[in-house]
Amino acid sequence: MKKILALLLAALMVLSLAACGGNGGNESKAPETTKATEKETEKETEKQTEKETEKETESEPVTGGSIEMEVTFADENLEKFRAIVADFEKESGVTVDIVAPGNDYETAMKTRMGGNDLPDVWMTHGWSVIRYSEYLLPLTGYTDIKDAMDDSVFGVINNDKGDFFCACVTESVSGLMYNADTLADCGIDPYDLGTLDKLEAAMAKAKEKGYIPLYIGGSVSGNNAGFLGSLMPSMQTDEGCANPQGDNLRAGTYDWDKDGVEVLSKLAEWVKNGWVNDNVLTATTEEMQTALGEGKCAFVFRGANNITMARNYVPDCNVSIVPIPNSGTGAPTYKIGEGCTFAIWKDTQNLEGALAWLRFTCRPEICSRIAAIEGNIPSIKGAEVEDNYAIDQFHLSQEKLANISYDNVFDRKYFPSGMWGTMGNAVATVLDDPTETGIQAAKDELKEQYFLLLEQQ
């Protein structure tokens, strides 16, 4: 009996040890199995969360609806713009129907205005106040859109009451370009050229030093028109100018026989002084920009894009920009043109979708993409582009000069629509014949076209 009990106890001990040994083996593997399981669980959770987020985005868009948008973009630039719109559609849930008439944009918009059948959103291309404002939704109360824009645009997009009608995403800036090395050699401070008298004194110094004071690519009509659009406001429409004629120009009471010859006579004087390049009538835009970059000339009027192009032809050249000097006691002025702008039809049926688009374009990163497409200066605070040298120079002048005025492009504000070609022809006439005969012929051409176009408005 004792032997049987002993054998039973021994058997129980063996079974107990075996059970302990089995548990010990399972415990050694448990942590490894748990980690793998946790990782798999985390992955499944992440996938599930992503799917739920996607579903929420698809089923609950920020805005929704659809808008029709008419734009001036064409060809390759239009395709790049479509990619930006696609991102907006994905983010907002708004469907955008893009209409791009290309060269027929002006005609298409005039037809649609005549029928009061306008797109929800369209690009105002310089005419948000003068041509389109009666059809547009005032944006003055939308402080987030207003606060997003640089202060320089409000001299252009505001009406007399202070209302504005577009989100100005980019701006074209026209001023006085200069080669800093050339001016330094002549002892000229570019930030001390606030008056027309000082500019003329600077051009005289440049000529004495053997430089071309002012270069005009006169074989290109746009360069000639741009010159008149720079000098005429300095003398007759900028705030504080010597002979203010802005009100008369807009009212159709401008005396061309008296005041119309003043600016043309000034140009003729500069030509006679030898302050303009001798080859002015055959000079191209490329030659003008190269001369600026190489420092052969001191000054060039017109757009800041000339800085970028000068540096393309002459890499790392030291060129910059200041506002156009004033003939009187007023501040020097930058001419700011609406670059890429978007406005909303006052009768739109999808206001929220239209506003969502404007707010989207007012974001710095979206503005940067649009500016890269068209090459203008971003006018949304915080926006940047890769080649921002010209932008930096523009902002540098704003930092250096305490008093700068901003105004719309001259012909858009003070001339009836359609004067640009005539402006170019008139300047070419004076450049070819800077005598009284040439001055009178140029004045007569401007006068005739001015009144003809006024009657057609």
C-alpha cells in the first residue's frame, strides 16, 4: 500500500512539473506575439481612419455647388491654371466650369455684360472699377480678403467711396528701372530721385559720364506707349503734380491744344539733349533690357519684368527699381496694374462657392503658384516665387522710401479704352521728329482718337 501511494505521488509531481514547463514556454513567446499583434492592429486602425476621413471629405465638402469662371489664361498657362482649380475642387467640393475665350475675351465679356448674363467669377484684367464694378459684388465687407492683400493694390482696385470689387492676387508694377552700378559711378542716389527735376539732373550727369541716360526700345509700340504712360501722369495726373489734369481727362474736357503738347514737348527736349539712345527707332525690347543689365544706360521706364529679363541676358547684374518721380511736390508713384484678379458677379447663384474660390486664391501658397504662371508680382502677403529678385527690389524701395504713391495704369484710368496703339504711334512720331512739327502731329493724332473713343463709350 505504501508503495502504491509513493508511485501515485511521484506521478502527480511529474505531471505538475510538466504543466509548469509548458506555461514557462508560452510566457517566453508571449511578448513577441503581442508586439506583432499590436502593430497589425495599429495598421488596421490607421487604414480604417483614412477610409473614414476620405468618406467624410467626399460626403461632406467644405462648400459644394458649382461656379462658372471666365479667365484670360490660354494654351500652356491655361493647363497650369486648371491644375490649381482641380486642387480647389478637391478641397472645397465646388465644381468649376472654366471658360477661356483667349483673344476674344474682351468681346465675350462685353456681349455677356450687354445681356446681363455673366459668369459667377471672372478675371477683371485691369478694369474691376472702371468697366466692371456695376456688375460686381463689393468685397469691402470681407475683411479676410482685404487683409490678405498688399497695401499697394488699393490705389488701383478702390473706387471713390473706398469700395473694392476683386481679389487682386498678383499685380504688375511699373516704375523707373536703373542700373545701380552706373548710378554709383555717376554719384547718383536712386532714392533721391523723387522729382522730375532731380531725374533730369541725374540724366545730365549720366550723359557727362558717357552713359546713355534713358533707353527706349522704340521699335516696339508697347515700349513707346509705356513711356508716355509713365511721363504723362508724372506731369499731369499724379497727386501733387505740377499741372493736374486728371479730372479733365476723365471728363472729356482736356485741352489737347494747350496741355496735350506739354508732355510731348518734354520728350522732344530729352531727345534734343541727347538723353535718349540714338538708335531709339530701331531698338528692340531685348536690346533695351540688355543695355540696362550691362550698365550702358542709366534708366528705363515701364514694368518691373524688365529687371527679370535684364538679369536673364546679363546674369547677376545690379539693376533695381524706384517709383516714377513727380513733376511737382507730390510723392513719386508706382503704376500698379491688376495682374491676376478674380471678382464675383453681384447676381451669382452660388455666392459661397465664389467666395471660397477667392479665399483660396488669397492664400500665399496658391498666390505663389499663380504668380509663377503669369510672371507678375504676388500681391498676397507672404507669397513668394522662386525667382523673386524683382520682387525683392520692389519691396526694398518700399522700405527705403517713406512716401510712395500708388495709382492705376495711366491709360486705364484716364483715357478711353483703345488708346494704347495711338499712344505708341504718337511717341514714335516725336522720337522721329522732335521739332514743333512732330510734336503737333503727335498731339493731333492723340486728340482725334481720344474724342473718337469717348463718343463710342
